[in-house]
Amino acid sequence: MDITRYWSGLGFTLFDGDTEIMRGQTRRINSSSPLHVEAEGLVWAVEELSGCGFKQVRFESDCQQLVQIIKSSKQWPSLEPELDTIES
């Protein structure tokens, strides 16, 4: 059994300028698509940093499709729960 087909790795690194402040890594059971995994990873990072008391954070992603979805006003019903969390 190939375990890599059942799990997705998530991670984030928080910087203040050039100084690394915090790092997080976890794994989750695979979602329905790579885009969902990216969205879930961003939600997880938002929740982790919020829980640590961070109020203003600039997020960057290498997932251009997710960034465009977040920036647009177009509805994405399959990502609605994740987008609601990210926007709030």
C-alpha cells in the first residue's frame, strides 16, 4: 500500500523580515483535489497563527489558481467553507 496517495503534507513558515518566527507542518487525509488541499492548508495556517495571537499577517502562496479565486468575486461553491474562513 502506497501511503502517499492517501495523505497530503501541509506546511507554512512565518517570517518577520528575513527572520523565521514560526514554522508549522502537518498532514491530512487527501481532499477531493489539489486545489482543495491548498485551500485547506491556507485555512490551517490562518487558524494556527490566529490561535497564537497574530492579528495581521500577509499570506503568500505558490498556488496561483487559489490566489486568483480569493482575489476574484466569482463564486466557488465547492470551496465556499474554506473561502469563508480565509476571508474572515
